[in-house]
Amino acid sequence: MSQPAPLSGLSVLVLEDDFYIAEDTRGVLEDAGASVLGPFAAAEPALLEAERRQADCALVDINLGLGPDFAPAERLLQLGVPIVLVTGYDHRIIPEPLSGVPCLQKPAQARKIVAAIQTACNR
């Protein structure tokens, strides 16, 4: 009997402005069994979707083209959505209120993305 996909049954919101990274991430998550919301290149539509449909978790790039912005991550947490941050910056840029949130360095390997989502969703 085969094992179920590691993210089977989970919905994961993806907030990433780089098209190629977003599409690769979508593929990784779907291959692992997740249903992907997005990907979204901008915070506003992603947050609207998060308010409309409860994601089990979100993968959030902290730079959506204008430099580091932690407001989308903080808002998702306020909505009760566990998050995993993704960044090309050094992890020391993460502010104290988000210091306990899992953070992946770009480019993130597929297995690390799946493992971080599993951890964030208590799988």
C-alpha cells in the first residue's frame, strides 16, 4: 500500500512575485498533494483570498519587489494562517515578532519547502 502524499488535503497560499519561482513552488506543493491558492504576486489579492478562504498554511516571500515587507506575513498570522517565510535576505532581517516563524533561503529546495509546510501545519 502506498503512502499518501505528504501534503495531501492541505491548502497552501503562495505569495511570491517571481513568476518562475512561484510556478516551481506551485508544482512542488501540488506534487506533494497540496491544493495551491494562487500563486499571488502581490499582497492585496493574496490577503483578500486568505480572508475569503481559510488556507491551512501560507508560503510568503518577504520581498514582493519593493524591499522587505512583513505586513502580509503579520496579517496572515492575525487571520490564523500559519506561515513559512521565503527570502533571499539573511535571516537576521526578520523582525522579532516573526523570529519564531520558519524561514527558507532562496532558492529553496523542494524537500525543504515540503518539510517546512509539514512543520507549519503540524504534520
